[in-house]
Amino acid sequence: MSEIKPSDSISKFTKLLNNYRSPYFGHASKQPVVSIISSFYNARRYFEETFITVMNQTLQNFEWIIADDCSTDKDAIALFETLEQRSGKIKTLRHGENRGLAAGRNTAISQAQGKYLFFIDLDDLIDATYLEKCALFLELHPEFSFVNSFTVGFQEQEYWWTNGFEKSPDFIEQNWVTTMLMYRKSDFDALGGFDERLRFYEDWVRWLKALSAGQKGWTIPEFLHCYRRTGSGLLSASVFKDTEEKRIKNQIKSSYKEKFELNPPVKPTLNLPAPYEVENLRRKVEIENNLEWSGKGKKILFLFPHFEVGGADKFNLDLIRMLAEKDYAITVAATLKSSNPWHKHFYEITPDIFHLPNYSYDINWVGILRYLIESRGIDVVFVSNSYFGYYMTPLLRAEFPEVAFVDYVHACDPGWRIDGYPRISRQFSSFFDAQMVTSGHLSDYNYQRNPHAQSPPSACYINIDSGKWIHNNTHRVKIRRQLKIDSETALILFPVRLTPQKRPELFAKIIQKLAAQSLPVKAIVLGDGMLLQSFVQLIRKLNLSNVVQILPPVSPDEMIEFYSAADILLLPSEYEGISLAIYEAMAMELTVVASDVGGQRELVVEGTGFLVEKGIGDEAEIDNYTKVLTPLIKNSDLRKQTGKAARRRVVESFSLNLMCENVEKVFEEAVKTRREKPQEKVNIQLAEELLILTSEDLMSEGGGLTHLVRERDELRAQKMAMEDSRFWKARNQWFKVKRKLGIIKN
């Protein structure tokens, strides 16, 4: 399981949870979806923090039943007496005597009306989407009885805990989860409540009871709840802590050992959907959750592939940040399995993020998106670089004729399904109310190849926040000192994901030719990717280790420091839309030297940088780059002059505000078109069959969507790594010897 961390630090994460205020609100129905269960005993100190995170849930159709276990603290009693007045969703109950945590939960459960139970202690914190994601999972997977997520320990002990119900066979040894999970109420009632005889480990015993009875649990691989670690817990406060804990543990293990041996729990797996089963697409998520939006802006559902380091993701990040600042409601769904290193940046803007592969197989995603559109009253669905997102669009279009659909394409990808997402966008163009692309070049390209298009897609440049991306001489001195690069040396920057698209081998050979001229030049590579290992080997092979430093990718804020230290951006790409790195470099007053591909000449005009005609990576192309770079390395005044002109160019014509305004205009036009234009009839049976075949095709390819997107690059990477290996070199030498000896001819 991948670990999708919502923040760089635990303290920052808990602060985000405490400070977040949901723009949505809603009411509990007579039949709430979830009954939240809590036991209250002098729980005053941290109650407000728990209260905030519960009331901020994106699933608002819940009741919260809190049973007071005969509190003794006057302030806590006074707080408890106000709870029903604070929210109509809260119901309070009282014990006449102190009976323990298990009894408090059981009392609350006895009054629960929800389809699902959710347990929370009154000092813990939960992510805004936790209830909703748990309920969605249980709706889609009736074979499971309970579900939780990864855990964050905070306060006196801090940790990211990634163990969960995949440890089901090992629960006899220890409790691997906290109390904060969601339980199907019918399954809970079938086995009865918590053991009121226990004052410690009552939750562990309840999970052992469930697992030994054959009930299954699942852990969502996201950090959605925070368990407060203090020294004042019941077990911690026990005078006989060590001996008491050991005695109780041994007693619990002996009680369930035989049951686990007779019916051992297995590591849980999701049931594969039946092949070609159309009912999976038609399944409706039975969660009533009609949210009301307190803001004024539109409600947008974004379908992205992932949250990785790259230009497309940076555009997505900039766009949703600016829209959120303008009071838009932002919901994001991602369709590719990924480590999602930039999830944390998106999470700072909105927690309303759904990593669809974490909850079910792709055939069930239509049901999740259907639910999200209905519950939030979505105005616009925005699809960008999401392969499966495109194939879900016809069905969603048919079901939601009042919702506007818009897509955005970043670049051609020659060799992947003809030209990648431009082709897919053309094929699905009739289902979109508006279409956007990164450049005029791509707009013309797609329009000329789409005979059914009535107008070209709107060119919406990704642009740059020139107020943030400003050269800083202090950063320049700092980074150069750290990297041991003197002030007179020209520093070339190559900040890319190391894939065949970026042609790192060509970059290395260009640097080799420059170094051979004894020019005062160094290069910094910032990035990783599938070609990293072979690139490192190539740098060594070309004897460039003293010229080229390879560093891992850095955050956007750290990128400003490296741009400040550098003089030239070198980007000899195979293809681009318009590279985000060029926008950034121009804003930072670097001289850009890049491939003349895609729409890059719409940004880099005469006097603001240099574009080189793309060749085949041979000596001729290397010479073309060195002819441009050599005078720039020798002449710092020329670099400064070009860099100043480059910054003026982006400040005057490519601001981030202008990008956001252009997108807003497209949204307005799309919504207007949707209201005025009659809904074209969608053949639902064909749309369903198309999506089923796509899902089956992806499943049969053995790697899902990620495999399709990266198939070509992986093959190229394997070939390059193989040819650069010692074995391959030895093999070539052996064949040369065999040819000389006449053993073989070819």
C-alpha cells in the first residue's frame, strides 16, 4: 500500500484539521447514515478539537450519540449539558454510576439509528472525509463488516502508523488499530457489544470477537484519523501498569487462541468484480447526503490522474488554489495508483480529495462519482489527463444533463495511442461543453484532426505567479556555496522527471561537448524517474561527474532557490505543450534554451530565449545546442539581458491571474451552453459497454491504468538501462571477438 501523507509533519497536519472549516453543511435525516458513538467522562480538555473535526465532515447525515459515564468534573458536566443545544445532530444520554468506557459505548449504541456505527473518543481528531470514505467503502463492499484508515499518533508520541486489518491473522498477538473505525450496524449487532467487564483493551477484544467469527475489516491507505497519545489514559494511569497490562493481555490471548486456531482470519482482499457485469456500473451508492454550499462560487469536480511532481500537476495545483480563493467549492478525484508526493500541497487547499483506487476497482468508480456529483450539487466536471475519466464521461453526461463537462489537454505524446490525450479528447469531444488546451499550437492541432468539431479548443496557457517566482541573490549565494560552484561559472539547470520525453541522454551529451571546450560551466539535474539509474551511469561513462550534480526533486519553494542559483535552463525535450519549467525560468530571469516543440514559441519569442529545432539526438542536434549555449556561457551580459526580457514577457502577458480568469470564462460559457443547448441523447447501453471493455482491457494488461500510461517509457527505460549495463557491454565485446574469429558473420 502506498502511504499518502497529508502533510510534511504531524503537527502541521493536526493544525490543518483544527483550522479547517467546511464550506458544506447539511442536516441529519430521520434515518441517518452514520451513528457516531462516544463515551463521555470528564472529557472537557480536548472536546472542542474533536467537536470541530466531527462537525466538519463531508458526510453530514449523521447523528452523534454521547453517553456521559457519571462525570465528576463540574466544568465537564456543564459542557455536557450544552451539547444538544450546540447541534441538533447530538443526542445525550447519562449513566447513574460510572460503568466504564465499554458501557458508555454500549449505551450509545442501544439508541443508534444509523446504518453504520462510527466510534470516536473525545480527544481524537478525524479528517473531514473520513466518515464519507468509510461509508462509501462499506456500500461498495458488502462482504466487509468494518473499515478504518492509517493512523496518526500525536501529542506525546508522534508517528505515521500504516498497519491495519491486513494484519488480521496477527490480531491474536496485539491490537493493530485504534477505536476509530466504521462498523456495519447489522454485523455489529449480530455479535453484540463491547465487553463491559473490561476497563482496558475492550476494543481489541471486540475486534478479536469479530475476526474469529469470520467478519472482515479493511484499512484505507490514507491517514484519516489522529489518535492522541497522552500519559493520562486509563491504562497509563494504572498504578500497576506493567503487571496489569501483562495479565490482561495474557488473559485475552488465552480466551481467543483456540478460536483463532479453529477459524484463522485471513489477510483481507477485495472481491474482483465479475467480468462484463454491467450491474457494477449501474450500482447506486445508497448514501443520502444532500450538502448545502455556503459559498458563492461554482462547485467543481476535478478528475486528475494523480498528484505527482510535474508541470501538469503544478497547473492543477495553481488552478484549484486560485479558484478556492475565489470561493469555488473544490472536490478532486484521482484515478491512478501513485505515491502522490504532491498530495500534501493539494490537501492544504481542500481535504475533499478522493483517491479512487483506494476504495474499489475502477468499474465501481462511476458509482462514486455519481454520488459525489449528487451530494455536492456539482456545477462543472473538469477532466484532465485522466484516461478512465474520459471513458466515464459519456455515462455521467447521460445521467447529469444539467452539469457542464470541460476537459483540458496539456501536450501530445507521440507513440502512445497515436498522440496521447489529444486523440482521446477529440474522440470524446461531443460529450464536453467546452475544451481547453495549453497552447494555440495544440488548439490548431486538435481542431484540424477533429472533423466533428464546430470550433477549436480554447487555448488557456498555464502561466506563472511572477510575484512569487522572483530572483533572489541571497539564495544564489547560498546554493552555490553549498554546491561549491563559484560566481564566475555558468550554471545550467535541468529540472525534470527523468523519462524519455525529456531526453536526458541528449542533455548529457550536450554538456559533454561544452565541457570538452573547457568552458566555465556546471550543470545541476533536479529529478528522479525511470531513467535515473541509467542516467547516473551515463554521467560516469562520459566522465562528467565533476561537471554534473544529480539531486532529487525539491518542493516548489526550494525550486526558487535553485533557479536563483542558475543562469541557463536547458530543456531538449522530445515533446512538450509548453513546459512549466520555461515559465518558471523566465520569471526567474534565466536564459531558456529549449526544443522548438509544441507551443513553446508562443511563449519564447525573439530576445527572450532560444529555441532549437528538434532533431534525432545525433551530432547535428548536439552541435545546434552547443552553438547556442557557448556564447551564453562566455557572455554573462547576454544572459542577463535575455533573462530581463524573459521576465518582462511573462509578467506582462502570462500572469497566473490571467490564467484563472480565462478558465473562469470557459466555465461560464460551458454552464451557459449546458443550460441553453438541448441535451444530445447518449446511447447508455453503448456507453456502458465501452466502459466495461475499457475496464476489462486495462485489467487484462496486468498493470491497470498506470501500465498503459507508462508502457512505452518503461520499455525505453529498460532498453537504455540494458544497453548501458556491464553485461551488455561484455556481450558486445564478445560478439566482436566472435566476428574477428569468423565464428559468426553478423
